[in-house]
Amino acid sequence: MTLLLGSVLALICRTYVWGLIGLIVAVIAYYYFSRRNAFNYWKDRHICGPKPIPIFGNLLSLSLKPRPLLELEWYKKYGKIYGLYSSAKPVLTVADPKLIKQILVKDFNAFRNRSTPPGDGNLIMVRARDNNWKRIRAIVSPTFTSGKMRKMYALIDRCCEDFVNTLANDVSNGVNEVELTRLMGAYAMDVIASCAFSTKTNTYADPNNPFTTNAINYINVPRWKRVLPMLLPSFIVNTNIYRRVVNVRITETTFFADLSRSLIKKRRNNSEKHNDFLQLLIDAERPDGDVREASDANEAHHVNEGKDEMKADAEAFSDVLEKKLTEDEILAQCLLFFVAGEETTSTTLSFCTYELALNPGLQDKLYEEIKRVFTEKGEMDYEVLSRLPFLDALVSETLRHYSPLLRLEREAMEDVVLDNTGVKIEKGVIVEIPVYGIHHDPDHYPDPFTFTPDRFMPSNRGHIQPYTYLPFGSGPRNCIAMRFALLEVKLTLAKISHSFRFSRVTDTDVPVIYTGVRPLIQAKRLVVGIHKR
């Protein structure tokens, strides 16, 4: 009897294994034969590009070398217009500045949406589409005016003072080297926790607190979880079963949702006002008129803004009637603010500090500019911070040389012909703008691999061709939190440069060793020396 039962179980196991193998083979065969012709899409339209691999398209290329190096290779080899495949989905890369303006501004309505990964909701502004995006963006935009940033200045300044004190204590205790990626990542986490969730953390000293662990788990999604949705049909990815089996940030999302709901409830039951992002969203209403301010003219980051851009903005939001966000939408924007703000800001701070360590002359120039302010005023206030030309040029060159976001993307919502090219972009095709490649094109920036802040000094920035500098995108769907990001980066650089000197050490990698496959710039490590002034 035991022998018979064992034989039956063995047969069942073999049947199960062969059934599973058969299913895998069937899925692969289905993908191969159903999508085989899809990989002729660009060839049939006489558009060049790297050769795709069945099923994966060009996705596997991303694992062969660091993403920034691959971006430069493609840009140099295939030029200003070339075709890629994200799995079997065609992606057109466009790098010509005039065509970029057409896509981001002139024909904005035809490219109003970003491509939305399967399974993504429509509440988070960066992924929202059509009228839903328009309504959320119109209501949230006033949250990031200079006036609102002045109110949030004290929160960032407090985090910055704590950061400087922590560093000073470490240096006093014998620390003379720091790894910038970890250091700035921890600091940026504390700023977001304070400014978005009214939560005080000290991530560098206590990386195991619940807020930090949930935040890190939310951001650091394993590579296979990023790639899998691109390979599977959307009807599978959009199911709750898929989300639960793959565990797509369920625990972490619940943590932040519960935290936000608790804070919202307290705010609405209490008349006391706060100056954080959550309070601004609770109070947010759709304004009348433009939200640009005169102080924007002090910074190089508004180089793409003119009459055409103002007109596109006005037309994009002209018919928005609803004035307030729902509670779920408030939760979603808080989460977006955290995800979008932590990594990009910490990356910019890390690379800028790295370049200061490599270039003592630039570090001295920044220190002299900062020291004058502290000598004359005793502090660094909001108005002065936005009027420091070398600090602005330094940050601008960092964002050019080390663009946090390597590509911008839009989805064609209708057929569009690119001006003076005859290239037709069909509805549903993804269009990507290779920011990193453009920022390192010698036609736009002489000697592009040399770190040269003078490019962005007031006397020189007029020579920069519009739509060749795109760290924050452009048009109605540009980065809404640009002012906040610049405020955090500039204030932090001013404070740490006034207190510390950074230097090149034995473990400093020159040049930078890049890593990662995501369209975000990542360094393997950024080690520098640190000393008190």
C-alpha cells in the first residue's frame, strides 16, 4: 500500500512538473509568435536603433552595462531620432531641441500623458492621465509657489541644522571619510519625513526606525519586480491576485496611508495650522491666474520658459472646475512627494559634494560666496539663497552633468507628424527624450564631460539653447516640485560648505563608477574626505 501511494505521488509530481514546464513553454511560444512581427515596427518605418531580442525587446541591454553609459552609446551611434522596444512596445527616442519643444509644449495635448505601468492607479499625479491629471495638477501647483516654500523653509532649515550637528559630532569623534550616497540619502529621508509627514527621524543614526525601513522598502523595489510587469499582459498585472503574489509595496503603502490618514484626522479636528506639505494639500485650492514669480528669474532652471510655455500652461488647465482634493488623492500626493523627492534630491547633493571634493578651487569660490552672507547677515534666509549666482551655477552644472532622471517620457494620444522630418508617431507609441545624452552632447555643451559651473553663470546662461537643459522637464507636465528641490539642495550645500571642507581620498572613485538599470543615475559609491573648517 505504501509503495502504491508513493508511486501515485511520484506520478502526480512528475505530471505537475511537466505541466508547469509545458505551461512555461506555451507562454514563451505565445509571446514569441504573437510578438515576433512587433519587432519589425521601426525597421518597417526606416528608423534605426539597437536590435531587439524576442520577448524582451531592448530590456536585456539594460543589464549589460550601467544605464548612463548605455544612454551615451545609443545617442552617439543612432543620433537624434531612433527606435527602441520596451518588451514589444515601440519607443521612439527624440533628442532634437525643436522637436522636444513640439512634444512637450506646442503639441502638449497630443502628448499629455506619461505611459502608465500596468497596475498603477490614477491617483498619483505623476501617473494620472487626461482630465484626472489636469485637475490634480491644477490644485496642487500653488502648493509649490515661492510663497509656500518660504513657509516650509524653517522645516528644511531645522533638518539641515540637525544634519550639520550630526556631521560635526562624527568628525569630532574621528570620522574623516564619508560615503555620500548613504549620507545624503539618510538626510533627504529626514527632510521628506518632516516636510511631508510631520515625522521627525534621524535616519543616519537610526536606520531601523519604522518610517525609514518602510520608506527604504518602498523605494528599493527588486529588479525582477520592475521588469515582470513589462513582460506580462496588462490583464494579469492589473489584478489584485498579481499584486498580492508579487507583494507590490502593499505593506509599505499601508504604513504610509495609515500615517497620513491619522495626521489628516488630527489636523481636521484641530484648528492649529502647520507649514508642511500635508497641510498645504489639505488647504489646497485651484487658483486663478499664473503661479510664476519674479524671483524665478534669478535661477538658470527657468531657461525653457517663455510665451509659448505660458500659453501651453494656460490652455492645459483652463477648463478645470473642481477646487479640492479627496482624502485618497491627498494620501497619494504625499507618497509621490516622498518617492520622487528623496532619491533625486539626495543624488544631486551627493554628486555636487563629490565635485566640490575633486575641485578645491570651486569649493573655495562657493565658500567665499556663502561666508559673505553669514558675515553680513548672520544667517542664510530664503531671499538671499535664491540670489547667490555661483551656488545656482554649481547646482545647475551638477544637474546637467549628473542628470538624476536620464530620460523623460510621454505617450502619443493621437497620430502626430514631427515637424520637418516626415516621421509619424502613431497613437499609443511611447516617446522618450534622452536627457543624459542631450546634456553630454558637445554640440550643446563644449567639453561636456568636464564639470564647469561657469556655463550657468548669469553672463553665460543666455548661450544655452532652449530644450537642451532638461533636469526638470518642461511644459505643463514638468517637475512640479522644482522649487522645493532647489531650496533643499541649495540650503544644504550652503550650510555644509560653511562648516566643512571636503577632499579627495584614496577610496574616491575617479571617474565615477555607475551602476543600475533604472532611468535614474546611480553611483556604486561616492567616498570623500571631510574636515571641520
